[in-house]
Amino acid sequence: MIEIHPDLYIGNEYDYEQTVRHAPRWCVVHACKEPYHRLALRYTGRGAPKDHPEYLFARRGDRLILNLVDAPDPAYIPQVVIDTALEFIDTGLREGNRVLVHCNEGRSRSPGIGLLYLAAYTDRFDGTDFFEAETIFRSIYPPYSPKNGIRGYMMENWETYRDHIWPGPGDRED
């Protein structure tokens, strides 16, 4: 578990289970379908029922549980899932909580969301292209090793996130 911004941590499933799960004042983004989304919705088939109102994400108190797999194609990364995660992170930080974003291994989905948070809600990557931002981010979070789906999503949407002025607790002025 590595702090990438004040009170914003990126990690893996073990970090959640062993460090954060029962600790006070944490908000958590579970950036993985298995096992958290499956447990929250209690489905037993291959995937969540597409007509379920929480098909893409579920909120359970201070946790946001994403139906997000490490897909090989960016087309399988829904923008609403990423945007909802970024807004959840921002709200948690604004309320004075620590926030953990984790996926199973802490290498792809969770650091991808963390990188997009830094791009959208802080000025850390203003004017920086995606490839330069990745290089900088690897110095902040060395385990970063995104798979093609999340990396492709970030590449395709980098300027949108980087250039959009979001109200946030980061370095941008409100």
C-alpha cells in the first residue's frame, strides 16, 4: 500500500483485508469484480445480472464496489465506473478520510484509477502527455503495470481527465 497523494493510497486485496478493513476513517474503492462485487450482489453465475441496478457498481457505506475486470480491451472499461470511482475518492478525501483504492494485485486497475485521479483532481500532470505521466507515476507507485484494457482507456481519455477542472481537494483552485 503506497500513498500517492495526501491520504490517498493504492494497494491490493491483502492491504484491504489486513490493514484497512476494520480500521476507522477509511473509504475504500474495490476496483475488482472478484470477490467484492460478487459478494455484494450475491450472484453465483459468471457475471452479475445485467439488469441489476448495481450492475456497474455498488455502494456499501464507506465502500464503493466496482464491477471491473482487468479486460484486454478498453471498450470493456465503462467511463461511468471510472468517473464514479474518482468522485467517490474526492468525496472521501474532502470529508477528511483516508482512501484506499485496491484491486486484486495492485498493479493495473487500482493504480490506473489513482493516476487518473491525480490527472483530474490535481495539477500534478498539467500539460503532461500520458507517456510522461506514466513515467512520473511509476516513480510514485513502482508496482504500476497496467494491462491493455485499463491502459488503453487511460490513453484514449487522458486529455479529457487531465484538462477537465474538477472540484477537488487536490492542487487545483476551486
